[in-house]
Amino acid sequence: MRTSPKPTGARCGAQTRYLLNNEVKRRTDVVGIFPNPAALLRLATCVLIETHDEWQVAERRYLSEESMAQLTPPAPTAITATNTKPEVIDTDTIRTA
């Protein structure tokens, strides 16, 4: 599959779709004619699976781990009680107030 420089900014998704569409078109031109629509769908699916597998093992990822970490909020931390004495409420003071 042909590669190009890593897309950045707003063009990131559009450029990736463009490259994938060109790869599907290139492979369909090699085949020339398909016996039925299912055969074309199988070829396009194989191209996408192959691209996905390449992205999984690639050193440069489409979405880096750092950018994915920014999308997910940090895990909540447990709040521990610092005062171990039970709180005593003076009910006489509340009644007279």
C-alpha cells in the first residue's frame, strides 16, 4: 500500500479516506471486472482489514497514545477519611437555637 506523510489537523480524516479510496480503486482496476457486487465488497473489505492491521503494528499511529489519553478523563481517586473519630452532634444546642 502506498504511504504518504502523516496527516495533521482538519485534513487528517479527509486525507486518510482519500488514500484508502485510491487504494481500493487501484486494486479494482487491477482486477478489472467483478462477477457480482459481493466480490467487489470482499475486495474492499480485504483492503480495509489489511490497512487496519498495518495501523495496529505501525510505529507511527493514526492516533497516538497521548492523543487518546486526552480523550478519556482520568480515573477518579478514592477519597479517604482523615478523621477517624465519630462526629457527635449536640442535640441540646440545636433545640435551644
